[in-house]
Amino acid sequence: MENQFPEEKFSTQYRNIPVSFVRSILNAIGQQKMISFAGGLPNPSLFPVGELAESTRAVMAAHGGTVLQYAGSMGYYPLREWIANRYSAKYGMSITPEMVLITNGSQQAIDVISKLFINPGDGVILEKPSYLGAIQAMSAYLPDFREVDLEEDGANLAQIEELFLDEDIKLMYAVTNAQNPSGISYSAEKRKDLAMLLRKYNQFLLEDDPYNEICFDGEFPAPVKKFAPDHVAWTGSFSKMVAPGLRNGWVVLPPALVPHFDKVKQATDLHPNNLTQYVLHHYLVHNDLDEHLQRIRTKYAGMAECMVEMLKRYLPDEVHITQPTGGMFIWLTLPEGLRADELIHRTMERGVIFVPGNSFYTKGQGSNHIRLNFTNAEPDDIQKGVAIMAEEMKKLLCAV
Amino acid sequence: MENQFPEEKFSTQYRNIPVSFVRSILNAIGQQKMISFAGGLPNPSLFPVGELAESTRAVMAAHGGTVLQYAGSMGYYPLREWIANRYSAKYGMSITPEMVLITNGSQQAIDVISKLFINPGDGVILEKPSYLGAIQAMSAYLPDFREVDLEEDGANLAQIEELFLDEDIKLMYAVTNAQNPSGISYSAEKRKDLAMLLRKYNQFLLEDDPYNEICFDGEFPAPVKKFAPDHVAWTGSFSKMVAPGLRNGWVVLPPALVPHFDKVKQATDLHPNNLTQYVLHHYLVHNDLDEHLQRIRTKYAGMAECMVEMLKRYLPDEVHITQPTGGMFIWLTLPEGLRADELIHRTMERGVIFVPGNSFYTKGQGSNHIRLNFTNAEPDDIQKGVAIMAEEMKKLLCAV
């Protein structure tokens, strides 16, 4: 077993998890300095470091013995209460703390829901493109992914209804706000219409919503959850609104689903991190979160604008740019004949990386797309990186 | 879907996860005050609250931006290095940081290894009794559990070899030090012999070792891992040696298994909590851990002795008491005709709870056993609780 582990030991479910392109590319470049539009990191200059340090001090002083002990698997009640209150008020919903469970980022909610619902071969509807982390988490439960088109205002409802009607569908997964990778948000109408379909066909949606608070222009419309509360698990995350290193997110569940979700979660890792839950709660009740969020939105909107401007200035006219209204990504559609997976080999040699679109599809499509992250590069690097991408695109287009 | 979630939505794997007796009993008693020997909590008076508060302050001051950002899925390298160095030195092993991955307690390592190895129907060897948390985590992957007897010096090797020879076994799971629930530790010889069997039959062991540092009388012998490094995943945990609320444990893997384990873990929840990893590392390098561990050992040894003394004083002579050499539990074997699941209904009414043995078996056995936790009750409560258990045992014995 020295260099290679005997493959026959591994489960079918494991073999089904796709390799992360981002990860393999990061391994390939090692410690080399790159202009990276590939990651999905919040900008660390916006982390409330001082405030969280103070919250950490206060929590350890007041609750040291409690936060260090084992705790409930559902999460710290006051934090669940804070989440319930904020989102009830924000969207006129009736969320109780009992419906809210704390998870290790919203990623863990995807794993738990998948374990709870998916038998091998079960139909799972994905947007095309979809979030890579969800594809990876769900793949471990051997679903039959069914993809529907993602349009400018959300997923294609006719295709969804056809699948609900004709196929054995267990679950739909969607990111309704500032989707990773496309940046697309569902229109208010489409949210209501999707909710109606869920109720009509008694189907279940995992509405993954980590970018809920990162809307450049005010607020995103109310979630699908509001219009079909018993048919939706709605996730949220502190990763983008406060800091990802604390690894705390949440899910709002139909009450009847709570004990089942909790049982799965408990079997996975007992309970969420107790210290960081207390710290987050202390931070949230002692600081002006909305002021903090406004700083993030203003900064990210500026960075997105800067990148869009550079893209328009340098890229060939045939490249379609999806203008983001929030979140952290810009989505490019390349003209016929230009393949993102060819392009990246050339830009990598010149020190620029991004994520080719096929990472976000389950059937090998998407090579004419590119995901760009705009929250972690300085304007000079954006200009330099986009210019290099443009030059290499033009060379490839000439060769077509 | 209002009160009950439609059962047909749930996966087969979910339905296979057994209910936790401890949890259902805790739900039943609600907020009622009980003398509890049922839990598995470290004694909070031993948490190094002041030291961890100082470490938290220092980490936030020096590395605030870094600890709050997304981080590597394998864990914080200096912490992995600290673990590799400590256990290499302790047991004369050659562990490198690259073999060590940080998990959410050792519980997550059980889930990840299970996802990586177990296909539905695969044979998994368990000790009889076995750790409930492992039974729950593994059950979600639909294994065929094969139980072997746990003797005073570890699992029955002849039974293991027979299974290795005759059956389609994918994995063995064992707690080799101060097992939960039995308190049993493997002898030095049995560790070597089990390692030999693993190598001979090319089998794989998950050696779960959360109580490694809680040996009352010096140190436990070297782990099975030492004698079959390529055939064992060896877990550890900071829950018992520092504090469980930080939710950080680790696993030492054969190098060839590392990228596979990491891929599964990443798909589950991206990466371990960054803040608490830094805090633990700072605490470990700035404090005298061995002095701290000595305080835990002395305290727990005293509490175990107190409980054993009470058990000997009050319980009927026919009850067999396993004297613990470490860890947190005492294991009782009841005489013929006395059932722990009947007993607990009577003691609960009188305010005393424990865990009946059948929680630790997969085929309904074990009702003549009781697990008692001794790390979280005061001497007065121990005396009172044991006396009540004894009275109810005697009543039941008279009725036999």
C-alpha cells in the first residue's frame, strides 16, 4: 500500500466524486505567484478582526467553561434565534429558532440533505451551470443529475415542470441569489412560480443562499422558501457576511424535517463548533451588521465594476459578459471555437488563472465558459490579468 | 408535510442510522434535574479556560485576517506538525505532518473513512460492544456489521482471523485504549498480533483513539498503527485532552490514503475550523500539556475509584464491574434475568440515568450491560445514584 492505495478498497460513492479543477490547478502551480481570478475568497480587508477579537475575549471571559464543553447538535440557541429574527423581519416570514440548525458552513447542509434524501440513481435537478461544491457533495450519494437551463432570471421552469411530471425526482438544488458560478439571481416572479411547482408536485428544493447579504443594489427578493415553506430547505452562511474561517452557516428547515436532519448531522460530527457560535452571536448583537454589510457591498460592487470595465476594454467583442448584481463572480461565454480549458494552459504559463466552465457541469459541457472571481485582486492585477487573457483569446481565435 | 415529513422521501442509508438511546432519554426527561451517569462529558473544571482565553487573544492579535479566511482542507500545518512530533516521540513512530489531517473531532474521521470505503453490504468488523457514535456514522453507508468478542485484553483475534479468511471484509473498527463503552484497553501483545493479521490479510483498521492521553497509570502501549502503518487509520482528539467544544481532532493516515481522505472531507464541509486550530496550536506550544494531562488523569482516576468503591459497596455481588484503567467509563455486567432497559425505567423515575448496554451492539444484544460515566458527577451524587440503582436492581432480582 506504499505509494498507491489499493483502489478496490474504495467505495463506488467515493469514485463518483468529481475532481476539483481548482484544486488540481492549485496543486500544479504550487507556491508560484499568480494573478488569480480562480478562487472564491472574500476580501480579507473586510473581516471585522478587531470586533471579533473583542467578541472572542468577552465570550471566553463570560462563558469559558460552557463554550469549551460538548454542546447540542442543533447549535447555540441564541444564534439560531438571531437568524430566525433577522430573516423573519427581512422577508416577512415566520421563522422560529426551532427551524434553524447551525452547520459547518452551508456546505455541510448540502452533505446532510444529500445523505438524508438521495438513494443511488435518484433524480436530482441542478441548474446548468451549478455550484461545484454541491456537485461534489451530492455525487457521493450517487444521484442521477438532471440539468435544466439557467436563464437570465433563473432556472427554466418549463424544463423543471417536465422533470417533475415525468421523472423520478427526489430533490432540486439551486442557488437563487448571485449564483456561483454564473452570478445570476432569480427574478421575484420566478421564485413564486418555482414555489408553486414545488407545492403542486410535492417536490423538495435545497435553496442554497450564501450570497443573500451581498446584493450590490439593496436587497434580493424574498427566497423561494417564503412561498413554499414546507418544500424548501434554505441555507445561509456567515462566510461571506462575517468570515469563512469560523465555519458556521445554517439551514432553515420545515419543522417536520428538523429531527431527521439533526440525526444525520449528529452522526457526522456530533455538533457545530461551540466557541465560534458564541463569538458570532456576540459579534452580531454588539455591532452594526448592516453598516458592515454596506461596506462589503460597496467594495465588491466597485471591484466588480472595475473588472467588467477591463473585460469590456480588452476582451474580443464576441465574448459575452454577465454583469453581476451581487456575490463574487463574473461569468463569461466565449464565442464558437474558443475553449476555456485550452485557454487556461496558455494563461497559466503567463501567470494568470481562472476556472474553466466545465467544472460547473456534470456531463462535460461548459468549455465555452469562464468563471472569474473579482473580490480578491487589486485593480492593477485585474488590468494585467485581463489583458493577458485577452491576448491569448485573440491568438486562439486567429488559429480557429 | 406539516407534522410529519413524507417518509418515502428519505434514503435507505438514513433509515439505517440507529436512534441514540442517550438522546431519546435526554429528550424524554427534558429540563428535569437528574443524577446522570449517562453522558460522556469531560469534567469542565479541568478545561484550561484562562490559558485558552490568552491563546485566543494572542491568535486574534497576531493572525486575525488569516484565521478568519478560508483555509486548506487538510488543516493548519503547524498543528499537524505538533501532532506528528508528539506521537512520533511518544511511541517511536515516524509520523510526518503530511500524514496528519485535522477533522471535526475524531467523529468526522469515522464518517469520512466510512464514505471512502463502505459500499452497501460490505463487511465491517466491530468489537462487541462498540462505540455508539461509530455505529451511527457507519450505519449511514449500509455495512454488514460483523461483531467479534471484546475480551479483557482486546478483541478476539481468532474470530477476527476467521472473518478475514472467510468473509468479504472491507474494514475493521476498534477503540484500542479505554474503550467507550467497556473501558477495556488492548494488551501490547494483542496490538502486535492484530497488526500482523492486518498485514497478512491486507486488511484495513480504523483505530479510534480519543482516550489515548487519559491513561490513569502512565501510558497506554503503542497503537496498532505502529506495527502496521500502511493498514491503519489512527485517530486522535483534543476533546478529552483539552476541550471538546473546539471540535478538533485528527487522523494519521497511510500517505497513499491522504489525497483520497482529503477529497471526501473537502466535499463534506470544505475545511476544519480555522480559529480553533490556531488557538489549540498556540495553547499547546505555550503551556505544559503534560502537567495539564496529569491533573486530568489524577482527577479522573480518583473519580473512577470513588465510583467503583460505591458500586462494590451497594450493588448486588452478582454484578461484574470492569475496573477502568483510563478513559471515562465503567462497564457493568448484570446477572441472568436482570435487564438494563427495564432497570432504567425504574431509576429514571427516581432521578438517576445511565446508558443500557444494548446501545452498543448492532443486533439487539447487550441488555445485561450498563455503561456508567464517572467524570461528571460529584461524590455525593455518585453515592446517592449508585444506591438507587442498587435498590432497584435488588427489587428486580427478587422478582426474577
